[in-house]
Amino acid sequence: MEEFMRSILLNLSKQKGANDLAKRYGLRFGAGRFVAGDTLETAIPHVRVLNDAGMLVTLDHLGEFVADAREAEESADYCIRTLDAIAQAQARANLSLKLTQVGLDIDRSLCLDNMRRIVLRAKQYGNFVRIDMEDFSHCQQTIDLLLELRREFDNVGTVMQAYLYRAADDVAALAAQGIPLRIVKGAYKEPKEVAFPEKTAVDANYKQLIEISLGAGNYTAIATHDEALIAWTKAYVEREGIARDRFEFQMLYGIRPGLQRDLVREGYTMRIYVPYGTDWYGYFMRRLAERPANLAFVLKSMWRD
């Protein structure tokens, strides 16, 4: 039943009509638990609160269903505004983004030009840009464009998804070049031809990816709310003598805040992925798909509204 609900929610996340409707009604039905407001001005105070609690942040201006070059350039401009706001607020935060929101599906050259503008601005501030990995159809394109950017900039990295069969080879290749990586399980619905269908296999591959990246001396972000994987990581780095400044834990805004605080108290670096913007619908539905039990929270919110 849970897998059935997950499939429904992931399919709903791709519906542009539903996204347009959600934008009209703002952050309702519990979305405010996972999204830090509609605007940059509402997101920055959330960043400050997290910083004051000893946590780092990665800000993501949500953008999905980008249809033309004008929208892609506007999205890139907003990413630059985000970097400006981080610098102005002296916040301990960097930037995450998806290549499709800056034009990958429209024109590769447009996307690359937009990314150069964004990464250059981050470089000027001494900041970092993380390219989020999307579904499998964008995987190789994302890696290729990342490598092109890395010829000019050293302040850009990406994400590796443990449910993909190819992930171990990709991590080995990128880690050998010193490219900072975030390791995640993966949030898209992929066919069994390209992705592990069983959770146990995904978890085993997740551990392997951490071993490959950290074993290469590569700075690694371990992005998970899974306490078993967190405990395994703690034991692994202790056993291997890996310093705590060589990795960080990452979690999503609004999910497991108590566990986030616990890790900070234990002396680990904790970074919170904080999304904001009017295009919150697709992100919100993927969060529900990761844990369909969150639907109970949504239903309560709908009743209150």
C-alpha cells in the first residue's frame, strides 16, 4: 500500500496544472512545514534561526516546469539574488539549484551561460553552488555540464543518488577529481533497469558511496534522516580516523529537527536544505512520497484551514 501511495504522489508531483493551482493558493495544506516561505525575504530569517542554532544552510529557490528562455534567465537571476542576500545577511549558507530551472531542457548553451553567471557570483563571495541531481534522464547531462564548469570554477559540486546502479562509478570518477559530493538515496521514481528497487540494496549502495568518496579524501555531505545510516557513518569515520571537518550531515528543513539538534550537540557539522519560492508543489509532493505517513500531517492541516 505504501509503494502504491508513493507512486501516486510522485506522479502528482509532475502535474504542471496542479503546480499552477498551488501557486495561486500559496503555502497551504502543510507545505509551510517543509518550505521556508514564498520569497527570499521570508526565507532569510529562517536561515538566521538555523545559523543561531549552530547549523549551516543550503538555500534552494524552487523552480519547476520552466518553459522558455525568459523563465530560465529569471530563475538564474533569482539564484544570483539569493547569493547576494546570503552575503548581505552574512549568513552561513550556500546555494542549491536544478539545471532544468536554468534552462537545461530548453537549450544547453543557455543553461551553461546561466550557470557560469551564478557560479561566478558565488565565487566572488567565496561561496559554493550545489547542482541538485534530477531524474535519471538528466543524470549524464548534469555530470557533463558540471565537468565543463569545473574547468573554470572550483566552487561547484553535485549530488549522487544511491538508488542508481551507476552511482558507484560516478562517485569514484568525481571524487578522484576532488569534486564535493552530496550523497542521497534518491527521490524520483525510476525503472528497475537503472535503479535498485529494494531499500536494502539502496542502503548498502549508500554506504559504499560514502566509503568511496571519503576514502578518496573528498569532502562529502551525508544527506539522510535514516538513523541507522547516521550511526553507521559515525562508526565508519571513527574507525577510519576521518576528521569531522571532512564531511557533514545534511537534512531537509522541517524533517527530524530534534535529530538535527542532537548531531550539532555531538559536534558534527549539520547543514539544512532550505527551499523557498512559489513553485513549492513538486518539491512538497516528493517529500510526501518519501514518507507517505506525512499525509496524516497534511490532512490535519487541511482540516485546520
